[in-house]
Amino acid sequence: MQEADVRMVLEAIGSAAWRMNLDAFIEKLDARDDDYWREKFRDFQDMARSVAQFDSRTLYKLIS
């Protein structure tokens, strides 16, 4: 994995979190609209916010 790959993943996560609401999340995952998947949607949003706190170079160094 290269730093550019990490950057692409960060951008993809950020983009998905920005444009995806709960309905789209559930549809994308072919999941049910229940408490479990609502919580997973919140987890996804939280993860996207957390990972956005790092630049791609730092994350690349951490995972390589």
C-alpha cells in the first residue's frame, strides 16, 4: 500500500459519509432499518470524522 492509496481511501470515506444518509447506508448494505444498523450508521459517521483528523502521510506511516 502506498500513501496515495491511503489518501484515496480517506477521500472515499469522507465523500461517502458526506453524501450518505441513513436510508442510503441501509440500501447500500442491503440491511434492515433497525436499531443495529442505525447504530452502525452512527459508527460509520463517527469513524469518518475521526479518521479525517489525520492526514494521509501520518496514517500511511502508522499502518505501514
